[in-house]
Amino acid sequence: MEENTNLPDLLRQGNPITEGRMKFSPTEKNIYYLVAGRVRKEYVEREIFDGHYCNLKVFIPDNYLTIAADEDHTQRARNALRNLRHRDIEIENKDTGEWLNVGFINYAHYLPSKKGYEVEVSDQIMPYLVELSRNYTEYEIAVAISLQSKWSKELYELCSQYKSYQGGFFFKTVSQLRDMWDLKDKYPDVPKLEKYTIAVAYKELKEKYERGECDLWFEYKKEGRGEAATYKFYVHTHENEETQAAAFKDIHEKSIAIYKILKKYFKRDPKYCDRTYKALELSPDIVTPAFEKIMKIIGTYKAEEIAPVLRFVRREGFKLKLVIPVRTSSHKERLRLAD
């Protein structure tokens, strides 16, 4: 174990960590940032990774814990390290069925002679901190540590994940937020959920951004009521203000165009059109390919054939979660004409 105490300016972590279920306090989260930063220094910047993961020991000096837990760092930091050994990180991939529940660290050992802590990180979490060729979140460690609210930290990470994706525009349902933040039994009233989590993060991030102490902030809007509500987030950075506005407008206009096309071909099923439009709003990444596919279908098929083909593409081609039976198998073959 090398006792180099440098940290990278930027921290990268797999998106499953960003959106995984964790119960970290602000101090615990700060120590997570420090430990994850040391892991990145050891594995990535020193290029020692040989394709095999193992438990990794990193060194966290006393002065770094002061950053994580203020001047009263000794007791608070030790409590946080103790808790981190018992805190769960839960990652679930609903597409593959993979599920992981793991503690972040295996042990923490204070070494008086070295004035710091030896911390061992589990090998099970390593792929999400090291193997990041795609689908990762990158953010500034100093900013993350400086945020006071745990919800500011959570939304800072989430906004960092999406800031360069679809113009920084993303959606989360109330159910997704509850699951991510492990709030199934807390803030049962949605307005209170918003008040004590999202609104708190919005205020802190915006104020720090305006003071030049943070690289991003977000706006948000709630659509729908109760547990069926959806929050739309719009991430602001210095670099992407103009591209964000253009991307949002483009996605919105294409979603409206798709909705109008469906209304034309499914006049007797307006609820189907409404559900599809809602599903597109929750999956902005597929709006453009869906629009292009639908325009090809309209230009390829006869008028009486378009509706069943649209249903098939809506279910199979873009995996929007609305179960519609395919009318005839022949449409599967003919669909190739639109590819």
C-alpha cells in the first residue's frame, strides 16, 4: 500500500453507483469521495490494473478527514468509517437481472505512527470505480465534498451524469427517486419529498454556481400528481447553455410530432397515444430514433398497414413499457423494409 495522499481533481464512478441505492450521511459520503479518489489514483492513474480485481488498501491521512468532517473530524470520521463498513451499496440491473449488495469497505485501521487510516475497499465494488470505458459519471471531488446537504451531493452526482447527455435534460419518476434514495418509508407526501430533497439541492447548487463554487446547477418541474408524478430536470453548465436549449426544443418537437402521428392512426384509442407520449418523455434518448423510424414507416407502408406496424415498433423496436399484442407475424418480416 503506497501512502501517496494525492487525490484526483475529478472522480469517476459507474452509473450504477450514481443511481444505486445507498444510505450515506453527508460525512459518510465525503469519506466515500476520498476513498474512491484514492482508488482511482491507485488503479487508473498508476495503471496497475491487470484485469483482475482484488481488495485494495488505501491510505487516508488525518488532514483529509478534516476536509470530510470539519475540525471535529476524529470522532465523526471514525463513526463514518465504522458506518461505511456496515452501509449497503445495492446495485440492480433490471435488464440483465444482475443484483449486487455489498459493503463499501471491509475495515478501517487507524495507524498513529503514520497519522492516518488504512482502509480496505471490497473487490466487488472495484468494477464500478475502475472499469469505466463507458456509462460513467464524472464530477469534481472538491465540489462534492463542499456540499452540505446529502441531497445536494446526490443530485450533483446525478446532474453530472446527465449534463452532457441529451443536452442535460433528464426525467425521474417519484418511484425512481424513492428507490434510488431509499425513501420508500420517508416523506410519504410527495410535496414534502420535494421540499426536503430536491428543493434543498436546487437552492444549494444554484447559490454555489452563482458564486463560482460549483460547475453546474439544475432547474426542475413536476408533472402529474402524487406517486404518479414525474420530475423533469434541466442541468445548467457554462458550456452547454445554448446546446441544451436547442436539444430540449428538438426532442420536445419530435415528441409532439410522434404524438400527432399516433393520434391520426389511432383515433379510437387516444389513451394509447397519451401513454406513448408519456413513455417518450421518460425516455428522451429514444425520441430521435423513434421519430426517424416512424417517418420511414409512413414512407414505406400502405395507409392501412401503418397502424399495426407502429404498434409493433412501439413495443419491440424501442422497448417502451406498454404491452400491445402484435397482430400478424407478417409485419415482422415487412418491418425490415423500414430499417
